[in-house]
Amino acid sequence: MTIDDARQRIQTTIQQFGPHAGVALDLIISEVHSSLGVDTANELIDEFDLELQYNILPIEFGHSSS
């Protein structure tokens, strides 16, 4: 996955599911975190305002979701 792939998936998910996209977006962010790292995941959370819109919090450094 590239950051551009992730952006496209996030945009498509928001368009398809609107206010109900939270669970799908959380899965995408988890994938980004795994493949591209914390910085990129947090960048996308910030870029798409996912914290405010969908309550998806930035990932803390040193935090593992597994």
C-alpha cells in the first residue's frame, strides 16, 4: 500500500458510507499503520480530520494495536 492508495481508499469509504464509515476507516488506518508506519497513519488522520469526524484518534508512538 502507498499513501496515495490509502488516500483513495479513505476518500472512497467516506463517499460510500458517510457518517457510518468509522469502522471501515479504522481498518484502513490500521493497515496504513502496519505497512507505512505511525507517522503516515497520523498524517492521514489529520489530513481527513478523522479524529473529529469519526473519533479515530492519532496513534501514540510506541503503541502497538496488536
